[in-house]
Amino acid sequence: MEKIPSPKTSRRQGNKVMISYCPCQYDLAQKIAEGLIAKGIPTVCPPLRMHEMIKIATEEARVVIPLMSEAYEASNTSKYVLSYVDEAGIPIVPIKVQDPYSQSGWLGVICAGALWTKITNANDIETNLNNLMWQLQPYINDALDEEQHLVVLVDGTLAQGYYIQCGKKFDMKFDMFSMINGYIAGQGDDEVGGFVINGKYTCLSDKEDFEFQFKKHYIGQHDVQYSGTITNKESQFFFDGKWLLDDLSDSFHLEVSRNQSARSKGLHVMLSYQWNSQELVKRVANILKQKNIPIWFDIAGDMKGNINTAMAYGIEGAAMVISFDTVAYSKSINCQKELTYASQLKKNIVPVLLENDKGFQNTWLGMIIASLSTINMQDDNEFNFTIDTLVQRINTVLDEKKHEESHRSQAITRFEGGAVKGKYYQYHQAFEMFFDFFSLKEGRVSGQGNDEIGPFTMAGSYDNEGKVSFTKQYVGKHAVEYNGNIYCDNLGGFKIQGNWNIEDATDEFHLESINTSKYDTLTENI
């Protein structure tokens, strides 16, 4: 079989320099961008959101400047964004912002042999800006002066489908999928590892359909090539073709929602369910897609091994969370965390009963949905009627969101997410505590974990002055309030010190990201 050529391109149509940075580099990234703009070089320093950074790289970047350091190398967002930039063939001109430092791992591979400029603090910018501009010159000289017209067919949505191998069907999912100006871009995470995608699509002559080819690049591992045709059906694109990995090849099918209306842009409906209900939930999902309702759901159900993704993308970005309630759902720890977190964030929750609620009435699930208006989907003969009811409720919520002012927090992302540890004090004794996942993103505290008391989720807020407040909610049990201050280092780590309280009980606590223990000096946030 003839191998499909890599879709990596040598030239993009963007006309800006894009700064790629990690949370602790925010201030320096802004100052470098300001310095370049003052010199007449169009520069963009995007918000620290992975999907938005990939989209901006696709739409606007002529060249990308990564701020190389230990913290950048450890950053998950930086890894995905720069891996996509590299796969897309966008030129990379690094700045080394830590000295001493030698890039290694994935960053060492991408930036091997690249000339770099050293700027370790704001005082170095003016001195070294001319050297940086000299390195940028070959790329910005031939950049287009005018803004290009963007044709956005798919705007960073979830894509789901399946592939065939050895006669068996396997589910596949892309967390972010875009089709912009002839380019395919995106990223995801599956059982093999993290990946980015890059490719092209072109319109078939005399047809509304397209042909395509793209590559899924597993970071630090192998590549999978995809090619075929795209058919355009109402609110969806259907990708059908062949995948290729070395000498292995077979068919695949992918469904992608077309660019959504302004009503629902940036919002979706999350479907929360346990694996046993998968077939019915897929049936519901297909109908919602046909009605141009943006949805987010995990193909496997129960967020197996991916609860942090469900919380970060599925729940936090949802206009509504629909829970498909069964006894099995009430017994799933991940489902407990999902719906408890949705309740903490005061999301609009619609319980869909797939079984008699007496089976879980006295559980955590019964407590959450007790005061909510449920939809009964137990009788398949009434399916069409209940679907119409569900769609009406979804549309009502999405229309309400359309009229709400939507302002993102101005707080800087301080910690993208990871395990944290610490201690709390009670009765003059110190007790260990550990969170499986904890993040400080754009003013929002989120996380989850399990301890000897039980599973829990966390939600709260922080500001740019370092004040932080969050609640640890044990599923179906009590809650613990935490208030304190954040202290950040310049290598991506942080500490939080403050007080916890449960009713009248209170004492001190401290938390730190796992890697902060190797650094001696912490400076106060800001």
C-alpha cells in the first residue's frame, strides 16, 4: 500500500508573531510582546488556554516564540501547543528565559539546533530585542500585510467516531477539532497518550463535499495518517476514509459538528452517564447533534481515567449538564464527582431517569436531584416525546445564556493542573493531605481526589493579589472551607497557606505543588 504523504506544510498564511508561554511566564511574555509591537512587529500573546492557543496558531501565527525553561518544558499546555506548531510547519524561534537551562525531552526534540535569544528577565528585553528581531526577519519579511479572511467551518469542537481494526470497531475521540481556511487542527488524549492533529482539506470540484488528509501525532511516539472524503449533511461533517500506521490500515468514521450559531458559541451541553447506558446516550447525542445542539460527552462513559478532562472541559464549559440516572450511575465514583462538581458550580442540571428513582433515592444522587425537575425516559415508547421535552429545555437555557454577559476572569492562570500535597493541623497535630488533581486557572480553583473520608471535588476562586478561597465537598457528606494566600515561584510551582474550617472548627493548612519542594525560594504572587 502506498503511504500517504505527511500533511506538514512549510508555510502558513498568518502574519503575526505568537508568544507561547506557561503560567509563571505571563508577565515576561506580555513585556516581550509589547516590545515587539513597539518595534512595529505584529505580535499576539494569547490567553493561556490550550484550544485557543492552537486556534490562534492556525489562524494568525507566521512564527512562534516559545519561552524555554524548566517550567515551560513541564507545562502540559506548552507541550501540546508547540507540538502542534511543529507538526503544522510553523517556524519556531525560541527564547531561553532561564539560565542555566538546557532543553530536553519533547522540547529538546522540537528545538534541537534552533538558534535562540537569551532573555531571563524584563531588564534583558531592550538589550536583546534587536537580536530577536534579526532571527525573526526571514519569516516576518514575507508575511502578508493585510488580515486574511477567515473561513471557519468547525470552530474547535469535540469530534467523535470509530475506527476498524481486525474486524472490530473501536471508539475514538478528539477533544478539539477545527477546520479553518483549508487547515485541520486539533488535539486530544486517549489510552495511547496525548496527541495533536494537523492536515488539510480541499473542496471537490462541482460538489459541496471535501477530500482531506491529516496526521495524528502522538507526542514522543508514533504517527497515524488519515485520509478520505468529508460529506456535508445539515449541521454535521462526516469523515470517512482510511487510517494508516506503518503496514496496518483499515477504515474509520468521524462525526464533527459544523460551526455553531452565535447563540451557543463557546457553550455546550454535557451528557453525564455510566457505561451501561452508552447505547441510549449515543442515541440521544445523535438527535441533539442533528438539531445543531453542541454536546460534550465521553464515548466510554463514566470518564474512565479521564475525570480531570471531564471537569476542566466538560463541566466548566457547560451551559447544562444532563445526568442519565441509574443505580449504576449512583454507584460510580467518577459520576459522583462529575455531578457533585456540576452542583458546586451551580450548573443547570437536568436529571433524566432511566430507572425508577427509588433505587437511588437515599443516595448522594437522590440528594442532588431531589429538588430538580426530572425527565422520565424509562419507557421507550415515549422516547420521541421525552426527547422533544429535553430539547425544549436545552434551547430555553441556551437562549438565556445568549442574553447573559459573558466575561472571562481577568485573573492569571497560575497552575495548569496536577497533584498537590500538604498538611492540615488539628488538636496540635499535623495530618497529611493529598489531592489527585488541583488547578488554578483564570481565577477558578478546581480539583478532585479521594482520601480516608471518601471521594471529593473542589471549587473556588482566587485573584491576582493571591487571595484564594475554595471548598472541598465530600460526595454526599460534609464540606471543608479553605481560605488563604498563594505564593508562586518562577519555575511553575506554588504554595498556599491559610486556614480551614468546618462549622466552628478551624486551624491552619498549607498546600504545595508536588515539584515545589526542590526549590528553595518562593516569591509572593505578584
